[in-house]
Amino acid sequence: LIYQANGHHFLDPALLALMFHLCIGDVWNTMNNSEQRFGASVTGVLCVTASALNAAYQYYTVDETAGNLLGLPMVWFAVAASLITATWKLNPVDVETGELDVLYPVVREDKTEFAWFN
């Protein structure tokens, strides 16, 4: 819909907003699922939600139907944000003190390893 409506240009702000959202989602997915950085995942899921809102708005300005369709996953993002926050609260870094992981990414002692390079 967007590609047809914008005169067949790939460098449209709406398409770039969707690509940006997908990139943020991939970074968040790595932090949350592979590295299990639960604190940074809380901040990350909020960034994913904000980028999805931006992409839906950009789509809506070009084509209302496309914007409405891209806005539907916002219900899931609200559920995901609450689940990620609950997971962060239930998994403290130090069980004895109850200290939670920080909400920003930090350099840790363990390193991310890629399975296909081992």
C-alpha cells in the first residue's frame, strides 16, 4: 500500500520508519532472549513500542488503511511490556538483597557468542 501510494520510492519516511522499528526490535530481541539482560529489556521494549507507534503514524499519514493495520500490534506491545517488566521484577540480580538489574545496558563479564561461529 505504501509503496504504491508514494510513487514507487523505497526511501520514503514511512518505509524507513518501519525498517527502523524492525532494527530496534532485533536489538531488543537479542538483549531479552539471548543475553537475558532483563533490566535493559524493559527499556528496550518501550523503545520498540515507541518505534512501532512512529511507524504506524508514518503509515497512517500516507494511507489510513496501512496505518490502521500497522497499529493493531500495539495491543501486543502493551502486553509484552507488562510481561517484560514482570519478568525483570521476578528475576533479581542478587537473590539475597533483591537488587534488580539496571534499566540501561552495561558491559558485563560474559560475552555474546554467535552459535554459527563456534
